[in-house]
Amino acid sequence: MNVNPHHEHEFEAAPGLPEPLPADERLLWQGAPQWRHVAVHVFHVRTLAWYFAAMMLLQATYLLGEPERNLFKPLLLSFLLSVISLGILSLMAWLTARTALYTLTNKRVVMRIGVVLTLTFNLPLRMLAAASLKTNPDGTGDIALKLAGNDHIAWLNLWPHARPWALRHPEPSLRCISDVVSVGESVLKAWQEVNPHVPVMLGDIVPSSEPHIPATSLPEIAA
């Protein structure tokens, strides 16, 4: 499997592709993360905002008990620090989405990722062992790709385009993409075409390791 990173973002033959597609390969789908959803689901900006608000409430309650009540300056400082922190995380989410592009062809998944250092990973469909689908209520979600055999990509090279907490066996993930169910079906259909002799039931649903999250999986493939 060609999982070695490339650095050809500045010299891409086409958006998201380091070289022109061969004659027998066709583009099926291309998309990028939605930055607002990256902020909420990857960098947890909403959760942190509630946390900062709760801390400020506790701070105000504590200051009310002081002999000299001076709430304005300490609360203003806490508010400004919270806004700056959330702003930095939101900027990171925007940059993450702005610099990433996912591509699905009839033979592979291509991930162009990286804010400071752009990397491109080619993941042949014939070497994918499983694909798990995580959906959000608004129709966005993640597709995590499990690699077959001994091939692997370092988790730090992938983050945040990796399945959360899958540290021992990192799984490249298409994060926070729109219409994730439809894209997942396209991935499964393309995988079936590349592996026609491996039996699979379309739309097969198996229990997920994460509660209340359906996982669409491909069968295990011999390495």
C-alpha cells in the first residue's frame, strides 16, 4: 500500500491529486471538512465554551464573598482569555478544513491534509479492511478507514484526520464531511467493484465501539 506521504500540494496536477489520474481511474467524489463542525466535534469549542462559562460563574460566586467586591476586572480578564482561547481553536478548525481535501476514485482514497506541512496519502481500496461511519444529527460525520495488513500511518501524521483514540492502530478518517451516509455508500460501492470476489452485504450494519453510533463495515480482507 502506498501510504508514504508526498509534498506536492504546490504542484498538484488537479486539486487534491499529486498526479493526473490514469486512464482507467475516474473521480467519484471529492470533498473537504466543514470547518464549523471541525470546531465543534474535533476541537470541542462548544464544550469548552460551556466549561469557561461555568468557571466564570464559579469565579463570580467566589468574588461575591470577598470584603471588597471587584467583579469587573477579574471577570473581564477571564472572559477575554476565554474568547482568545476559543478564537485560536476556531482558527485551527478553519485552517484544518481549508487545507484538507478528500478524494474518492474507483481505485483509491486520496487524503491531502496538513496546515503547515501538506501531506498526501494514497489509500488503495483493495487494501482497506473496514470502513466505519459516524453520523451527526445534521447529516455530517466521519468515515474511518481501517488498513489491512501491516501497513499503518503514524497517528500524529494524520491528526486530526484520524479516528479519535485509535492510537495503537491509527485509522485515517474523512472528518466532518457533508452527506456522510451518501459518501459512505459510495466508498462501499467502489470497494465492492475493486473486490468483486469478496462477499459483502450492501449496507451491512454491525455494532459500533462507540455508543449510539452506527458503523458500516467492509468484511476483513486477507493482507
